[in-house]
Amino acid sequence: MVSGGSVNPQGAPEGNPGGSAQPKKLRRALIFLGPPGAGKGTQAKEIAQMYGLPHLSTGDMFRDHVARGSELGRRAKPIMDAGQLVPDDIVLGMVEERISQPDCAGGFVFDGFPRTIAQAEKLGKILERTRFGSPVVLLLEAEPEELVRRMGSRLACAKCGTTYNLTVQPPRETAKCDRCGGPLAQRADDREEVVRERLAVYERQTKPLVDFYRKRGELNELDGTKPVETVRRELMDVLGRLS
Ligand code: ADP
Ligand code: AMP
């Protein structure tokens, strides 16, 4: 599974879907924060493509390790299946290695990272050291029952990771990826009992990051319940105002 590239299940025009001027270059670390199902992946992939930045989803990276049967994948799988967080040292090692790659020299878009205060603090140090400065945090929020509904109807391509939704973003052909033709399936951790545990884990371990970044003046709050296109336009407005 790859983590990046264009995700455009409904065939909207690519590169500049909002129809506004070409986005300016951003040498920044963007962070998509929010509960599972809030739309981080949907938006982060598009924004990354529009700004020419790599999309770094730690969830996709772990799923890739699981699919390849690597040592890291074997350690992460039972934790992911239970809806818990992979230990910070494992996540941070994987992220540090990834952002040292040449394609990250001009900035990157995190999706699902950081997820604990310890991850956020370590990331802050890395960004200082690598002269990226303060991150741009984009918080997407929605009510728990909406999140449960969304994840219950989410489908993901086993080959390229593109996500769909049976209600709002259906694939053109049943169970087949528009982008690569790969098979679509529900994620193992999108079963309702695991989803509820993931939401509880978010409240306990990740939500404190909202205040962490708000206090630093780095938080941008967006209403994730609006339609996909509206959220994207609002994200572009936020990014367009950055100096
Ligand atoms: P996350 O990465 O935050 O877990 P996703 O981007 O995978 O969330 O979105 C979860 C599900 O909700 C997907 O099936 C996606 O198609 C759908 N979705 C994303 N954004 C919206 C939205 N604004 N309104 C309704 N459904 C959405
Ligand atoms: P996601 O695709 O972001 O919903 O992540 C799927 C699963 O991967 C999570 O439920 C965690 O088990 C694991 N995971 C992804 N990102 C992180 C992270 N930053 N810290 C800890 N675990 C993570």
C-alpha cells in the first residue's frame, strides 16, 4: 500500500480542485489532527497533492508493514486490531526515518501523527533541529455518532490505500478501486466495537494535543461535518493565509 498520490474517487479535477490560483509553496510541516473518521486522510491526501508535499500517514505506514509481514508489522498488528496506539518509540523511529528521505526536504503532511503528547514534544524538537519551525496544525472534528457511521461505511483499497465511503464517496464499481482497480474492503479496525475503543483512545491520549497546540498558537480548527469539498476549501483558505 502506498501513502500518497492523488485520491480522487469522484473524478473531480485534480491539482487545483477549488478553482483558485495555484497554491504557493509551503516549506512547512502540516499536521492533520482529529478523531478517527473525521476526514483527515481524505483531506490530507488532496492537500498534499495540491501543494506537492508527501502525505505521511502513520496508519498507512503500519498497514504497509503488516501487509509485508515485517518485524514492525508483526508487533503493530495486534495493537492496531485492538484499537490501541502503537508505542511512541516505534512510531517515532518510523517517522524520523521517513522524514529524513529526500522527498521530505521541502515539507510534509502528517496524517494521524502525532497522537500523544510525547510524540508531539519529540516532533517539535525534530522540527526545530531541521529548521521547519512551528507546525501548521489542522484540527478536524465531528460528533462520535457521525464518526461511527462514517467508519462503518468506509472502504479502503487493499492495493493503493484510497478510501471511499458507501454513502458519500462510493466507488464507480462495487468493491473495485477507481484509481488502481484493486479490491476494496472494510478495515479490520473499522468494526464497530473496535471503532468505539479507538474513539475512547482518542479522547484519552490524543485529544490533549488540541490544548497543547492551541496554547502554542499553532491550532486551526475546522468543522469536519461539512461536505468534503467545503472542508477542502476552508483548509485552502487557512493555508493561503500562511506567511
Ligand atoms: P480519517 O483519516 O480521519 O480516519 P477518512 O478521511 O478516512 O478519516 O474518512 C472517514 C470516512 O468518512 C471515509 O469513508 C470518508 O470517505 C468519509 N468522509 C470523509 N470526509 C467526510 C465528510 N466531510 N463528510 C462525510 N463523509 C466524509
Ligand atoms: P489510522 O489509519 O490513522 O486510523 O491508524 C490506524 C492505527 O495505526 C491506529 O489505531 C494505531 O493503532 C496505529 N497508529 C497510527 N498512527 C499512530 C500514531 N501516531 N501513534 C500510535 N499508533 C498509531
